[in-house]
Amino acid sequence: MKTQVAIVGAGPAGLLLGHLLRAEGIECVVVERQTGDYVLGRIRAGVLESITVNLMERLGLDARLKAEGLVEEGFNLADGERLIRIDVAGLTGQTVTVYGQTEVTRDLMDAAPERGLPVLYGASDVALHDIESDAPYLTFTHEGRAERLDARFIVGCDGFHGPSRKAIPASVAREYERVYPFGWLGILADVPPCNHELIYANHERGFALASMRSHTRSRYYVDVPLTEKIEDWSDERIWDELAIRLGPDAAANITRGPSIEKSIAPLRSYVFEPMRHGSLLLCGDAAHIVPPTGAKGLNLAASDVHYAAQALTGFFKANDADAIASYAAKALARVWKSERFSWTLTKLMHRFPDDGPFERAMQVAELDYIATSRAAQTSIAENYVGLPV
Ligand SMILES: Cc1cc2nc3c(=O)[nH]c(=O)nc-3n(C[C@H](O)[C@H](O)[C@H](O)COP(=O)(O)OP(=O)(O)OC[C@H]3O[C@@H](n4cnc5c(N)ncnc54)[C@H](O)[C@@H]3O)c2cc1C
């Protein structure tokens, strides 16, 4: 098989990129390890910045997003005593949209056949070859047959555990990492949300987040030590803990119900450089991870894809090799700022095991400052809606 761009991974980054390239008439093939059903079964992000909404709009795949997505004009930080509302729309003139990553993926997946985007699900043993040349290729097994896919570029959209990043030689690689000493225990339930806007709470028992996927589906989190086992957390125990950590006002509005998904996700900040090496570009979680505080992961994948599509379109349609050369620097500038925001919000809203009274006093002082300063709220709001691309 031969194509112009071979894309590894059919998560949101890979599918978005595939659609953007096809819209420009560029040939590409997406190769995915899992089945389509498995990909859709993963419950992940749910807050979309305008970059992500705009890309779906540009592709004409935003009908369901516009019909079902919830436009959010603000969110709240809770410090155990009060809700500090960040008036995102009032401070920035922009909003975010609550629409699950699963739904974005479903919309992209459903439109792939009619847009001429081939997606090979269930491909095993994907390996990258000759990425330092102008003729890289993938090998893999698909439907029992050994396959080879030749391309001019490979784009690694294969998440944190995929093979693409590992294909870049260690001699040029730089890794930056912070692993957090807790994970987020999430519960998804078909119950109305306790509040129409997200609440991030820093309670003395730990962090909690009240969020939603729709008017009838809620997503809540509490942070737990990494040693905790999901089997030890019955639904009732999670609802009890949420009611305490989110504070009495939110607790009064919590509707309890059976979980339809429950899991513990570890938290990590991670950046890999360079995001391009030879004929290989990396996008999304393949190159970086943010803790979910601030909801940046999916949106960063979308902004990488925006820059990658620009670079590849420049290369194929305007013969502009510089477009490829400048991809990594453009993407990384935005990645680092999102890393900074996610890390700052994580530090502000969680109790770290090594923190003493001083660190706690700093959190209290900072939350108090945010509560009383329009400048501080504006800074948070403009990062939350997403920095410009
Ligand atoms: C449990 C969890 C909860 C999260 N919650 C949030 C949240 O609340 N808010 C937020 O903003 N972000 C959240 N994120 C992050 C967000 O989901 C990711 O940033 C986003 O999925 C990145 O998209 P991606 O396409 O780069 O990677 P992925 O979605 O990971 O997609 C990568 C794809 O590559 C495929 N792949 C992997 N290996 C191979 C291989 N060898 N061959 C072929 N294909 C391969 C995978 O199967 C997958 O389909 C969460 C992540 C996790 C894991």
C-alpha cells in the first residue's frame, strides 16, 4: 500500500488529522491497533475549547456537537467554604463546550467512509521504519495479513503508549516529566449534574471535580492515593466522598445513581521533544500528557493537529518544506503553556502528601487572591478557554 501520510492511531488526534488532510485532497491512511468499539468505549475528556469546536465546524462535522453540546460560560473553584466563580465569558468573550471525547470520536469515525478516509482497525504489531529518510513506511498485521504502508510522512497519533515516539532515537530525545502522587477516581452515571457549571474543589479531605457530559449524564472525580483499588470504592462510598468534598451547597443537589463507568487514572505531566524527527511528526498524547485538571489533553491534541495539518498542506500543496520544519516549534510553544496551566491548577487544587502548613497557607492565600482579583480571574479564564493558535 502507498499513501502520502500514514497516521498511527485513530483516537481524536489521528481521526481529526485524517479528516483535515482529506479535506485538502491529501491521501492518508489511519492504522489503529484496537477495534472501533473499543476506541468508543474509552471514557475520557469532555470539555472542548474553541480550537476543537472550530476544527469540527471547519470539517462540517459539528451538527451533533452544536445540537447536544452544552455551552459553558464559566466554572467554579471551591475552597471548602465558598464557590469562586470564574466568569469565563464575561472575562474573555469566549466559552467552552461540554461534549464527550467519545462523541467527538464517534462523529469523526462515522464520517470517515463518506469522506474517503481509510481507517484500518485491529492492526497489530505496528512498526515504523526509515523515519529519517524521505520514504518512511509502516509494517503491521491486518486481518491476518502482513502489510506494508509506504508514505512521504508518518504522523504518530498513537497516544502515550504507542510506538511512534519510541522510534525517535534516544540521542535526540528530551523528556520532561512530573508524576503526581495521586490518581483521579472517576465515576460516570446517568444522573443530572449537581451544578450547571464545573466545580473544582480543594477540600481538606482532598480534591473533587463535579462535571458533566450532558443534562442527564454526570462525570465526577475524587483524588485518591495511587495505592487505592477501584474494588474498594463502591458507588455509595464515592457519592459520600463527593458530597463531603464538594461542600454542602453542591452536595444538596447531587443526584446519586449507579455507575456506568468507574476507574482510577494516574496523573502525569510529560513533554517529549522534538515533536518532529525526519519524516515523523508527533501529535497529541504521543508527545505530551497533562493532568486532567483544566481539561487540556484533548484540546492540545487538537491544536497539534491544526499545526500538523497546516504543515503537511503547506508541503504537499505549496511545496513548502519550511512548513514541516517549523511544526515542532509552533506546537511546543502552545504545549508548554498548557502544561504550565494544568500544573498550576493541579498544585492549587490538590493536597500533596509532603505538603505542610506553609504549602496549605499558600493555597489558601492564592484562592483568596483569585476570589478578589479580576486580573487573576482573567488570567485563569483565558487559559481555561484555550490560548490562541
Ligand atoms: C483515563 C483518562 C481520562 C482522561 N480525562 C481527560 C479529561 O477529563 N479532560 C481532558 O482534557 N483530557 C483527558 N484525558 C486526556 C485525553 O483523553 C487525551 O489527551 C486524548 O485522548 C488525546 O488524544 P490522542 O488522539 O492524542 O490519544 P489517544 O486518545 O490515546 O489515542 C491514541 C490512539 O492510538 C492507538 N494506538 C496505541 N498504540 C497503537 C499501536 N501500537 N498501533 C496503532 N494504534 C495504536 C490507541 O488505541 C488510540 O486509539 C484523559 C485521558 C485518560 C487516559
